[in-house]
Amino acid sequence: MEEIIDSGALNGKEKITEILNRRHKERELHIQAAKLERQKDAESTEALQYFEVSFEEKVKLIRNTLENVTSSDRKAQVFADSQNEIYDLQRYLSSSTFFLNEYRIKVCQNTINELSKLLDTLRNELLPKKKFGFKSKKIVKMINEKDAKDQDLKQSSEATGTSGENHIKWTFSERAEQLIELSASAVNDQTITASKLKNCLIRIEGHPGSLQFAQLDNCVVVCGPTARSIFLDDCTDCKFVVACQQLRCHRSRACDMYLYVTSRAIIEDCKAIRVACYNHQYENIEEDFKQSGLDLSCNNWNILDDFNWLSTDKPSPNWSLLDQEQTIVDWNSYLHSFQQMHSLTSVDH
């Protein structure tokens, strides 16, 4: 009888001890969780403060560099370095969005956009570009007429106190169903610009200095390595086979890009962009790459920065990798088919 009583008392003590131990552990876990939450808040606050200081310092550095560029005798290099710093600033913002609120992200993005516009404005003002011109009298007349219209627009803008668009002398413009071929001797180290083309095939040999295309519709552009930058604006249903140091694409839709780019390509206000690796092959391509100065060990063709998509945990819906089965491998056959399909007229330049 005494043994049963003692055994019951012992079981009761064990239960009480177990309950006390469980409560103690729960209290410790609660204290630890609260401590971790405080640490998390402190780290988040510290990260935000560090970001704000670092971001503002980078912005001031870029702005000061651009404001003092007029006194530099190496303006082209300053602009190239500043462009890379703006790219780095954009990546820094994109990687920090998980602890920034929506308002702060928008403010920082506006700041980056302002820096980009300032750089583009200064570059257009301070770096006169060499333009390739055709010998055709018709083309010369077209350019002269456009110059006159642009001059009238400039005077009108000045009279009304508004700023017009940047003055551009297009290498060729307003073409349809044409095969446009530019030889290496004509384009090497030159700036080539084109606008308002439809159902055109543009083949550019050699190593141009830079390219700028605007308002292309269902066109194919195949080009050798470009030393500096490529700008695309308002292009639809096009294919670009290009290699360059920097590529920037605005307001374009349903375009396939076969890229060799040493810095990350940038898209803004674009939809349905598909990318693949640059696979154009022709005689002397190795020499053209050498002359262009592009780094053959660095190709970021599959990494795009979308200025309209700041989320780091989800891919941008505005671009994707081109499926392997849809990737064009034999460009000679494709270009021949494209030329036959649209009955392209070869233009002698």
C-alpha cells in the first residue's frame, strides 16, 4: 500500500516537473523569437540606412562627373564610365528592393532615370557623331529636306520655349521591301542610324562604331561586332543579330535578339522580347571582333535589366530566352527565304 502511494506521488511530481520544463522552454523560445525579431528590425533599419547613404553617394559622384565633363579632354571615356556606373546603380537598386518600400523604390528609380537623361543630353551635345552618308542624290536630297524641317522645328521650339527631339541625321529612312547592304569599308568605326523601315533586310559588314534604329517593323538586322553601343526604339516584330558593348532597347515589342554584349543589355517599356546567343558567322569575323575591341571572354546575352521590373525573386514577364527549337542557326538560308518572301529590292549603296 505504501509502495502504491509513493509511486503515485512520484508520477505526480514527474508530471508537474514536465509541465514546468515545457513552460520554461516555451518562455525561452518566446524570448528568443522576440530577440530575433528585434535583431531583424535593427538589421533592416541598418540596411536601409546604409542603402540610402550609399545610393546618395553614388548619385552625387555620377552627377558631379557629368557636370564637370565639359572640362575633360576625354569626354567619350567619361561618358562610357558614367554609363557603366548608372548600370551598376540600377543593379544595386534592383538587389535592394526586398527591404525598400514602394515609394522609396519609385524615388530611386526616378533619380536613375534623370541621370540617364542627363548623360544622353550631354553626350549628344558634346560628342558630335560621324555619320555615314550615301552618294545617291536622292538620299542627299532627303537628308537635306529633313535638315530643313528639323531646323524649322528647332526654331519653333526655341520660340515657344520648349525643347524638341534630338537632331538626328538618319543614314537611311522611310524604306520598305529593300535589301540594304553596307560594306565594311563604309561602316568601320562609323555611326549608322536608320528609321521608319518596314519589311527590310539590313546586312552590315565590318565593325561599326555604334548603331541606332527607330521605328522598324518586321525587319531583320544582321551586323558584325559594334565597338560601342546599340540603341533600339519603337521596333516591332524584328530580329536583331548584333554584338556590342552596350545595348539599350525602348518601347519595342515582339523582337528576337541574338546578342553578344559585354555589359548587361537594358530594356525599358518593352514586351515579348526574346534573346538568344549571337551566332552569326562570316569570313574575317575574328578580325572584326579584334578591331571592335569587344571582350571575347565576356558575353552577357542572357542577362537583361528591365527598368520596368524591379522584383528580384521573380523573372521579368517582358523578356525570355528563345526556345532552342525556335532559334535560327542557318542565317544564310533564313535571309534568303526572307528576301524571297518579301520580294526585296536590292539597293546599291
